[in-house]
Amino acid sequence: MNTNNGNSKIPKGSWLDENGKRWVKVLFDVMADGGQRFVRQIQVILELHFDFSLGRYTIDTELGGAMAQEIVRQYPSLANIRNVTFVMTDKRVFNN
């Protein structure tokens, strides 16, 4: 995931931990039934790294099995959703 539109600036909202690793909060829409039904929106903390070949910060984990496992680790209640899909987004859902 390109987190900063192709430049080498530090992504807004990211931070360094005590070990020097950079982290960022990423929004995901949680969809049930293979993407047919919106369930909720979550905010997941993911590690970033600087990819020298791309010249920008990227998220370490690919969208796939490892990413889904990390999301369920942070939100265990999502493991019970039938045929769950996680869609990365930058559009925040507001509750009235």
C-alpha cells in the first residue's frame, strides 16, 4: 500500500515505537457474505517499512491470509462473521 502518494515523506499519523519500528492506523470496511453486506468499520494498527526500490513507505503485510489473521487478532469478534472480507479504505463511516 502506498501510504504517501509516491514521495519519501513520513506518512501523516504514523509513529515510531521504542524499537524504531514505524506504525500507522489503517481503516478497513468489514464486509460479510463475500462482500455483499457491510458490517462495520475498524481501525487496525499495521507496521510500515521504507521500501528503497519504491522510494516510499509501505505496509509490510499483503492483503490476504496474513492480513486477515492480524485483523482478527486485533478484533477477535470478527472471526464469527460468515465469509468475511476486509476492504482497505480511506473513507470514514460516521454514526449519527
